[in-house]
Amino acid sequence: MTIVVTGFEPFAGLDYNPSARVLDLLPNEIAGHEVARFVLPVDSARIAIDLEALPLPGAAAVIHCGLAQDRPVISLERIALNLLDFGDRPDNAGKIERDREIVAGGALALPSRLPVRAVLEAWRRAGIPSIASTSAGTFLCNQCFYLSLARLPKEVPCGFVHLAPDEKLAMRYRSPYQPLAVQAEAIRIAIEVTLEARA
Ligand code: PCA
């Protein structure tokens, strides 16, 4: 089977996105499953179409990754909300969504289908600073997370990891950061723990 890991293209004026760069640091195989990587658009109209085209329904696990520029360490999302509200920040197509449901009439919130507590524990044991997050926001990351949870069969473990700025972004913005190699290792561990929990 395949483990699908996705990242996002750059957005909000950045010239790269660590969540796309991290894909190259992942091993080609985890627990005997091939790792397939995809970069998703920061475009609210296109993302549903692009997600539909990915081989997600038969995957061993689906891990979506995005950047949370204001968080100092990697975080694991617990829930996706059925809400789009971009505030005054347009997506890459220049569009601003406000007060809109992602799936009309869908559940207000859907829980992550990763073993969140077990992953956080494994990160702690590996010495990787990390946090659980109760909100993936109301922008594209949350949209992607919600769409996959709404569409995928319940047996497919599916979750969302928000990356912190890496060393390259931190040099530019003087922000806190977590080395990208450490965040890649965290994603590998999250996948391993997810597959173990499922076995
Ligand atoms: N982060 C944004 C969208 C793309 C990304 O990497 C978010 O948190 O919604």
C-alpha cells in the first residue's frame, strides 16, 4: 500500500514552503509501504479537485502537512472545522472566503483519524518538542484536512501536521524555528505510530 504525504505550495508572499520541502527528507519506504508525495495548491477552488485526483481512498495512511508560521514547534491537529474564513488574507488565486461551509450541511467538526495521543507521546520520547493543536485555522490547511476526513473511508488513517518555520525561514524572518530534519523525523515517527496502532 501507499502512504500519502502532502505539503503546500508557497503562500502569503513566501518564496517557499517548508511543508513542501520536508517531503524530500522523508524515506521512500516506511514499514514496508511506499511513500508518495504531493504538493497541493493554496487555492480554495482548486484544492478539492486536486485532492480528488490523489490516490487517497486506498492509502495505508494520509498525512497532510502545512506551515503554521506563528508556531515555534511542530504541531498535531486534533480536529478539522467545517468553516472557511480567510479574514483579510486571500489565497493564491486572490480569493477571500468568509463564513462559508466547506461541505454544505456537513458536520461542524471532524476528529483527526491519527492516534493523536500516541503520536505526541512518541515525539516526546524521541525528544522532539511538539504540541497538540485544537485548531488548524480556517484557511487552506483546515480546508484540506476537512475535505479528506469528509471524503475518505473511516478505515484510512488521516491527519494533519502543522510545521513550524524551519531554519531557512527563520533566517529571513528572525522567527523561532525547528530544524527541518527534526520535523521530517517527527513526520516519519507519526506515520510509524499510526501504522502500528492500526496493525
Ligand atoms: N499553511 C496554510 C495554508 C498553506 C500552508 O502551508 C494554513 O495553515 O492554512
